[in-house]
Amino acid sequence: MDLSFQLFSARNYPLDEVLKTVGALGYKYVEGYGGLDYAATDGGLGGLYGDLPGLKAQMDANGLSMPTAHVGLDLLEQPERALQIAEVLDTKAFMCPWLAPDQRPATAAGWQSFGEKLAALSEPFTKAGITFGYHNHDFEFAALPDGRYPMDVLLAAAPDISAEVDIAWIYRGNADPFPWLKANGDRIFAVHVKDLAPEGENADEDGWADVGHGRLPWQDLLKYVKAHTKARYFVAEHDNPSDVSRFAKRSIAAVNSFGV
């Protein structure tokens, strides 16, 4: 399995060193996130880590590409700038990664409205051949009064967008991912491969764990995802690793050992 690495996991580390590390370990892809500051505030292509062609060159030098990226609502509402990013980095899919607490709907009608907003935002990207999707956390799997998940309402309101499923967050939301994955397999474009530490462990890492070293049944999950979904990308992530090289090394080794 060709594994991607979510660069948010390494946000506290020098990007050039991280790219060298994950490339040397055998990762084929990286997934970008908004903190890379792709588009400068002046509208140019500069950013915190230098210009986009420079970032592309660094990835190329380490045998990496960025087929998927997390792009926040603020930039998605500026499609011309966002499409510049896709063109320079040869990115094929944008995933809306987050909905701030003060923006989260409290009702099914609110989630439907948000889904309709995403559907409208997706139009210039899908017309340009960019896959557009939404990435969940736990709050989209807190059941509404009618029993539906907000994620289901959102996807029903935006029938043409994809899902990037973060399975560990589904578990943190106390939902069962297996039936949901099967029921929504045609919508799933990418999966975050992230693990949870046993209860009470890894407090300094916010309860997350290196893939294959936590309590989630990742070998079974990966087999299930491959059998029941159309997922094309599998992205290793840890929200707060104390040692990013350890996380990157142990996670890809575990995934490779599964033989999936």
C-alpha cells in the first residue's frame, strides 16, 4: 500500500527535514494543510515555507507528491487562488478539513445548509477536475435528535462531494465506523490512518498513538475499507506526536506488516 503522510502531524518540525525523513522511509505522498500558508496574504504564491515551486521542488527531490490537501473554508471561497495551488503542486483533491466550534450547526437543518454551501463551493474545483471533499472529526458523528449523523445530512445535501474519513475521530465520537464505511463506500475518496492509545495512556500526545501501536484494529479496518469503499489514498496522521520521526517510522512499518 502506498501511504501518504499528513503534514499537520509535523507542523512543529522543519518541513525540509520532514520531507527528507518521510521520503526515505518509503512514503509516496504527503497531504498538505492550511498552516503551510500556501498563498500569501498579498495574493501571491509565497508563504511561510517559501514559494510553491520551491515546495514542489523539495517534494520532487524526495520522491514525494501531494495528491490531496486540506484547504480551509477561507481559501476555498477564493477558488482562483486555490486553483493556483493545485496547478503548481499538481494536487488532485481538496478536502475541507475543519469547522470551527462557532460555525458548527446545532440542527439537521443547519447541517443541510452547510452541506449546500459545500456543494456550491465545490463547483469551480470539480469543473477544473479537482476532487472536492470533506474531512470529519468526532462532532459530525454525534447523533442528531432524529438519529442521523450530521455527516450523513451533510453528504445528502451535497451529493457530488467526496468524503475523507478520519476513522479514529469516528471512534472518539463513540460511533461504529464499520457500517458507516460500507453504507458510504462510494463517497469515500481518502482515509486517515490514525490510532488511539489505550485509555489513560499517551496523555502527553493527547491520547493518540502511532499507527499499529494503539487500540484500533487497523489491519481489519484497512481490509474492510479496501473491500467496501472506493478510497484511493490512505493518509497516516498523528495530531500531536512527541517525536515525529518515531511516528512516521513505526506507522509505515506497521501498515506494511499488515500485508493489506
